[in-house]
Amino acid sequence: MAQSPELERGPMGPAAVGVWALALALWAPRGRGLGYRSAEEVTRIQQHDMATLPVGVEVVDAWYGSPTDASRRVNVTGMVRKQYRSGNLTVYALNELYGNVDPWKTKVLEVRFAHLPKVRAPAPRESPRGVTVLAQIGDPRYWEDLRSCMVNVSQAVQGAGEGFQIFLAFPDDVPGGHMESILGDARAQFGKQSVRSLVGEDRGADVGLYLRQLRVLGAEDPADHFDIFLKVHSESDRLHRRARLGDLCGSAAKVREIRRAMRDADDLGMVGPANEVLQYPRRTKDFAAWGEADIKGMLRAWRTMQPCVPFDVPLHRARVVAGSSFWSRQDAVLHQIILQAVDELLASMPLEYQVSTAGQTSRALERLIPTMVAAVRGLRVLGSDELPELRGEQARSADAEGLDDFEAPDDPSEAPDDSLAGAAPTIGDGAAPWEAADDEPLAGAPEWDAPLVAGDAPDAPEDEGPGDEAPWDVAPYDAAEGAPLAE
């Protein structure tokens, strides 16, 4: 492929209402023809209420404040327009979004909009089955590791009769000769038509380049890319880079395992490296994932993407994929909520790579993107080490469906023994003794239904790693199954 240029109203319910409304946005079209009709309508939303604007309108004007005193109002037209462009047509009337412009008084959000002429939308097109590798190459020295990963992906998916392509993204400070060398190598290995690239300003490291790639994919015909994405990048820490690549694409067998899991489980939205998918408030000794600065950064990034919707996500739905390398379904990450805010998100990122990124937009998106997959789309975000458990669930579900269709034999002695050999003992109701009831939190667990707010955890320390000179023993790749790591 050629190189891509860079370019009903009602009372506000619990958090689930907002999350449900956001889920609708992920299916919204990414474009709309413009034209105007003279007729305009006005909707007023009482403070603490929400409303869903109709499809096919253009927001003309919006304000929040006193229903009777024009001097005690704030113009929020830009915020409501941005919210509408995100595909999520739900807006809330809350002080936390627009400010308490008229204290001690009940306020309203008024939105005036004009209907657009009805245009017959083209039939939606779907992406073909296959994998698009999105690689961010900030340091050309580590291309060989990424190339080995791509060879394994290509062998596995093309062997299954599916498509394969790679989309390389370079920061603009990488020398042109190095870019051309990598592109030439990629085209020779995978074919000219399977390779595309972009060059972007060096903001937000790999996350900034990833946003630029998503913007290109979101603007093109879905048939021009495949329905599963693999995000990888030239992480500078050799130990972490090779361990994470090994877990995600270290052999053709590993790729087949992950691809099969994503094909078989419709609710599997994202797969990260082993032991690197962290749920709030879990952390590791090396990675303090949920510092106060990071949570504040998540809230700021969310406000950029959804200015008229509060971040009412229960804590237990929050996720982070440490290292920001992962597999994902296309529709888990490629949606208008993110795409329409790319420019503003990039503008909030510092130039060039920053060693300490706690609280910055790029680090916030490391947490926010997987959290949206889990909380907004309702999909699973798992580590590669959790896939065997997922297969076990699928097997048990299939067995249960088979039992529903089972016809009991005439002779009871011929009935199958459905007890589990070696299974854990159960208590009176058949539940395992270590399983708490759905509404009973585990001992020491946080209040899961509380919204994610700043102050729940201490600041994360500066990012530290062993560096490229750190000793390491064995490459995690399986040379017998695929290309080994470059020495």
C-alpha cells in the first residue's frame, strides 16, 4: 500500500446509564453529509438530568446556567458540538462539566439545533478477516525484533487463509535513511502492497504515533485494513521489549493461539502480554499503575474526548496494559470517541520522549483505552496468560449446552458421571468456598462501584527500567515455531 499522509430525556440514572449511552457511540458512523434546514428546535435539560439529541442535526447554540438570567450563563456550544461529533449524542447537565455559574440555584442546559436534510447513507462496509500490525518505531535499532514478530504473525494468519499487512509509524526525528532502510526491508519481506507508513511529529512517544495511525485507519474505507490489530513498538528496554513481544507474537504458535481466542470469543476485545494487564488497584513491584497523577490524567483525557459526559466508570472496570503493546479487535479501539479528539490529545502531549510520564496524556491513554474497551464496550481485556482459562470457560459452556440437549437413558446406570474429578470441595449451595457472592466484595477490596477519582492512590514513581545494557538470559521466542529474536 502507498505511504499514508499524516495528516429521551429523563432523570440521570446510575453510572451504568452513562456507560450504556457511551456504548451506542461506538457504532456511530464516522462521517455525515452537511446541509441545513431552516427549522430549528430547542431542548432544555434540567440540572442533574441528561438527554439524547436526535440523529441528523447540527448544534447551533448551547448554554448552561440560569433559566431566567442571561448574565448567569456560560456558552458551551463548542463542548456540545464536540460531544455530538464524537458519535455519543447524550449530554448531561452537571456543574462538574460546565462550572457552577449560578450558585445555590437550579440550572439548565439549553441546546438549540437545526435538522439536516436526510441523506441516504451508504451501506456500511466491513473489514476483511486478517491482522493489521500497527508498529511505532521510535528507535530503528530495534527493528529486527519487531520484524521477527511480524514474520510470525504473517506465517500464522496467512496459513489460516486470512490477510496480513503492516502499518509503520516513525517520529519525524528518525533519519530518513534509516526509515527507507526499514521500509525496503519490510517490502522485500512482506510485499510492497502489504506495507504502508506515516511520519508524524514526535509527541507522546508510541501512543502519539498510535493515535495518528488510528486516525488514518478511521478515515479510510474499512475494506482497506483488517479486522484485528496488533500494536507493538520499539520499546527501549530490551528485557521488557523481548518479553512482551514473546508473549504476543514470539512464535507462529503463539499468534495462532491468540488469533483463535479472538475468533472464538466474541467478548474478547483486547489481549496484552502475560501478567501485564492490571486491574485497579493491582500493581506490581516494578509498575505502580494507579498513581493519583495518572488518575487525574485519565480524567483530563476523558474530558477532552467526552466534554458533556461524566466519567462514571466503576473502579473495578479500570484496566491498564503495561508497556502498551496488545492485540485488539478493530471496533474496540477504532471509534469516533477517540478519532474526533486526536488533534487535541496530541497537542496536550510534550514534544519528544519524556522519561517521567506520570499524569501525562500518553500515559493516561495507556489506561483509558483498555478501560474504555472493558467499561464502554463491555469486552474482556485479558493477558495472554489468561487465555487457557478462557478456553476452559468456553469448554464448560459448550458442555452445558450439550447437557441441555441430552436425553436421559432408560437405564440410570448409563447416565454420565458429571462430577469433576479432583475438583475443589463445595459448600451447601454448590459454590466454591472461596467465591464471594456477586454483591459481596472480597475482603480488603475497594468500593467497586465508586467512580474513579483522584486521591485513591499515591503518585506513581518515575518510570525506571534496567535499560538496554541490562543482562538477559534466554530470548522468549520459540525458534522451532517461528523466527527467533535477532541477536
